[in-house]
Amino acid sequence: MKLSRNNGLRASAIGALVVSGALLLSACGSDNNTEEPTKGGGTQTSAAASNIKCDGAKGQLLAAGSSAQENAVDLWVKNFQAACSGVEVNYQGIGSGGGITKFNQGQVAFAGSDSALKDEEVAESKKICKGGTGVNLPMVGGPIAIGYKLEGVDNLVLDASTIAKIFDMKITKWNDPVIAKLNPGAKLPDSTIQAFHRSDESGTTQNLGKYLSTAAAADWKYDPKTKSWPAPDGQAANGSSGVAQAVKGAEGSIGYFELSHATANKISTVSINTGASAPVAATSENASKAIAAAKVKGTGNDVALSLDYATKAEGAYPLVLVTYEIACDKGNKAETLPTLKAFLNYAISEEGQKVLTDADYAPMPAEIAAKVRAIVPTLS
């Protein structure tokens, strides 16, 4: 069994392994134990695969979308393929916008998106989901880290207003008085800030925009619904891994990407001054505190969520995203339906959610996870 990858450079969620091109993962048929990378490097044996129900899964399952959840999907696929003989799951981390396009063209069984389907995308999905519609099933959460490279500065603190001004090129020097006030005692250089953003359509970009539009409305005037970078300036890179690599390689740089990419590349991350008693670091635990307050705004089998980006709760990291697996509630292709359901059943299971924390993601809150677990078996 193998997982094909052709989306260029990718970073593993918890190891220090970086690979280019196609990634082939093979699993031994008789041994259901899997070896998972750890944060400190190396592997650990897990019996997670032995708890996975294959339920008739077979053949190839194609999926595409969010690069934010790419490292989480890698772990799920590795465990799933180790348990289910003869199955190949191919997930392309091409960005949320690209994944939705492929889904609505019938090219993939499900799409990963860091934002819920828009009304027009739901309408378009009905052409593919015969007798049904595309639904949003949240399965991965986590912090969007603001990563930076600045020699001699290990604990940078910023607030929403300052982040907005940096990415809008209103603050262009690291020793700007606004940054200095938030970081008393820090040796900030008189050097130009290199701000990197995504070049592709991205739910990560959209969630950053929603956060800035909510928490720094006076300083971020752009459309919070757009998946494309809205500001006129700055430097661009493709995918979360591309932005992370750009920041890693450029002194004086700053960018945004999922925490797993920061961890894998050993990139320093910003703590956010939310107005709580202390700045909040980008961690899975702190992101979980913010996501726990999410409200379900979808109806029926749709579990789209509403997030509070302006939270000031103690220890809650406000710059978060939730990645949805988007699938047809009805009208799925008969040949891929068993594999689709088995894979998504595992992803949202207790075992599937447990692997997320060690990979710098946040599992879904119990109430939301239970709702999704009830829906996946009904896909038809």
C-alpha cells in the first residue's frame, strides 16, 4: 500500500523529516503496529492501527485541499493503510480553494478546507452529489502560528493591531515603537521586516483575515471572506510549507502557518497579547481552549462552526482554524464510498483524534466530535 504525494515540499508533523516530490509509504500486511515520529525525532510503536475498522475499504481514495491539515492527514493515512490491506489514500495538499474546486468537479472523494463551503460552493456541489449536497465535517483544529526569524529575540509578543499593521506594511521596521512597547527589554534591530504570505488560495489566509477583521477591525479593512491574500504588498510563497521555508531562510522575516510547520522547521512563534492577564503562546492546548467555545452554525448534516476570534479568555489562543473534510451526504460514488466512510470514521474516532495533539494540532471538542461521528456512517 502506498500514499502518493506530488505537492512538492512538505514537512512532517512531529519529526524533523522534510521530503520533496512523491512520498511512498508502505505497510507490512501482518503487523498492525505502526511507528510514529516523535517531537524529539525517532519513532514510537503504536497499536492504533489495530483499532481501525476497515469496513470493506479497498482500492484508491483521492482527496485534496488544505495544506494546514496535511501533516495530520499523513498520520491518519499511515495508520489507516497499515490496518487496511489493499487501500491507497492519496491526499494532495494544494490549498483549500484548490481542494473545493476538485471536489465540485468530481475529481476527489473529499476535500479538506480551512473554511466552510460558501453558499455558491454548496450549490455547485449538488451537481456532483446526486440527490445530496456537500457538507462540512470538522475534524482538525489548531493554532495558526505567526512565525518569525529574528536573531537575539526569542519571545516576541504582538497584538492583533500590530500583526495587522505588519502584514499591511504599515509597520516596516522591527524596532518600531509599537513593537518595542510590547517587548520591553528586547533588543529589536533597526532592520526591515520581510512579511511573507500565501500565494495560493488558502483557508489559512482566510482565517487570519477573519481574526484580524474581528480583533483589529480598525487596522485590517480587507474582506475577511477571501481565501486570496488581499493586501497589496509583501512577499508570497506557495502553501504553508512554502511560507515556513521562506521564513526559516530569511533573517528579519515573519509569516503565518500551522504550528506543526513551525515545530518541524524549528521556527520561533509569536505570543499574542489578547488583553488577558498574560500573552498567549501558540500551542495545541491554548488553541483547544478557543475552539472549545465554537458554536455549530450549520444545519442537518452540516457541522460548520462559528469561532470567537476576539476571545480574551485566559490562556485561549485566538488565531485558530478548523479544517473541514467536505464530502457528499448523498450521491457518493459507489466504488469509493466504503473507503471514504472507513477513513473518515477513523479520522474522527477517539484514536484518530488522539494523534492530533502530539502533532501540534487540536482535536475537536467532545460535543462536536460526537456529532460528526454520528454523521459519517450515514454518508451514502
